Amino acid sequence: MINSSANVRDADSNSIAEHRFPWKWNLTDLAKVKSNGLTVFSCFSCGGGSSMGYKLAGYDVIGNVEIDPRVMRVYLANNRPTYPYLMDVRDFLKIPDDDLPDALFNLDILDGSPPCSVFSTAGEREKGWNKEKVFREGQASQKLDDLFFWFIRIAEKLKPRVVIAENVSGLIKGNAKGYVNEIFKAFDAAGYKVQLFLLNAAFMGVPQKRERCFFVAQRKDQGFPKLALEFNEKPILFGQVRSQIGKPFTKESSKFQFLLSKRRKGDKDMAMISERELGHRSGFNIKIIDDDDVATTTISGSSVFRFYDGLYYTDHDFVSVQSFPQDYKFGEESAHYICGMSVPPVMMAQVATEVYEQWLK
């Protein structure tokens, strides 16, 4: 659990008047949210970022599917679903209909964030396509680039009214665009009419520049009008949400201490300092976040430092820029990893609210 009541800079600067959902909130606040009576089932649920977003918007998240047992423990501790399934989505599909609860065949929304690293512009992209991958020790190996289609098969099995799938922006760039065409065809064959949106969390009340694709599909018999998703909330700067004191250097990160001591205003990553001080560019993926900027996308495997004091992000920093609840219980897992792998709850709450207002209300 993160105790962030102390050493937080300008913690109340995010007013509800400026933002539909505040970035600073607690799991206990969910008890005050008015239920809209609608149900959600989440696939690839990870730590529960999207699930908490639906809950913020008034939905009841009744169950989930997650392949990683360690992440599932975190999800269960914080979300307490009625129908949890610790398994590969392909194994979930093998469960006979009669062995599944009736509630899963009467869903309002099927949610999913199929693992997307093979499409990310920060990864290997084409080199990783059509290959099996293990995110970390203890997790089952899986081929990532076809998981979206297995997810659509779950939609075809459960027949929810609406399907919402989140993915990286790299999915609509370069050679990956062909996958989008196939995804549209798969939705159509499954009985769904789909729209694709490119959204930036920075304009949705999340203190982070996180650009993501959202596929929002309606079952063809629903007859909903075309969905409009437009967000233009005031960006929240890192200086408004960070903790007062950064995380001290460790033996692993001490190699960066000299370079960070040479930082200048305008340095966005370690490569800029490295070129100036050492004559070569190294450390493009090691970001430096200024108080006057919106935080860059949190990536589970990268290092992030603060310009303010030249120190590493604290757990509070990761939690806050991801709009995770301040009292979230990470157990033995890293806040950096869970946040980096999850949908920002406030981002999903915004999308879910519009789906409710325009379609499901």
C-alpha cells in the first residue's frame, strides 16, 4: 500500500471543476460512486487499471481473466471480482458454456487490453511478430500478435452489448496497420460494428502523455448511433503531482548520478546529457521529467528521473502519473511494473462514461 499523505507537492491542485475525475483518489472512494447497474468482464486485466476506471464510472466489474499468477494476486487484493479466472484467454474459451455463470452471457461491456509490446514503437516491433514471448519469470509463454483475435472470439462467445479494447498507438503505425484491418474484419465476422479512436491521456485528466488506441464495438443488433470521443481537459503538470523528495540512488542506478548532476533545463532524456558531457548519445529511453512538463508515458521496463532533484521516481510518482488510487495495495509487486503495464483508471473512466452517456444510459 502506498502511504502518500506526506511529502506530496500541491496534492490538491487538481480541482474537480477542471477535471471530471480527479487524479488523486482512493479505493475507498469507490463506495461513494453511484452505480449505473451495468456489468463488465475484463480480459488481460493485469493490475486492474481498466477495471478501476469502470468502477469510477459506476460500472460493476464482475470478473476477469489474467494469465500471470503474481499480477492476479494484486488484482484480487484490490478488485475482489466475483468470477476470477487465472488462465490464458485461449483456455478460457475452452470452458463449456454450461460451466460459466449466466452473468457472463448478459454483459454490458467486455473489456480487454491484449498484450501489445510487439506493436509498440518503443519495442522490436516486426522482429517480435509471430513469436512467443514471456513477460517475466513465472509467466506462461504466449504468442502476442494473435491474442487480439482470441479476445474477439471471447466476444463472439459471450455476446456482450459492447466491447472495448485498448492498445498501443503503434498498432496504427507502419506495417502494423494491416493488423487493424484484420481486427475490423474479425469484429465484423463476430457480429460487431467497431470504431477506432486514438486518445491521449494528457487531455483526459491523467498526469501523463499516454497515447493509446481504443476499439469500441457495439453488437450489431444494438443500433447505437456513431460514438464521439473528444477530450480536451487541462493538462496536469508533473510538478503538481510528484512527491516532495525523489527515490535515492541504488547501486544499479548510481551510474546515472554523475550525468544527472550535469542536467540543464530542457534536458528530456539521458542521451541529451550524455552527448554534451561524454560526446556520445546514450540513454534515449531514460527519461527526465521537469516539473513544468506533463510526465511521459510510464513504461514498465524503463528508468525515469525527476529534473527537480535529479532523483528516481518514487512509488507515489508512478501511482499519481498513472492516476492509480493512492491506497492501492501492490503486495510484493513493483508499483512501477504494475502501473507501466496497466491502463490509467481515469483514462478508462472517461471512455466508459461516454459509452454510458451516448449508448447505454
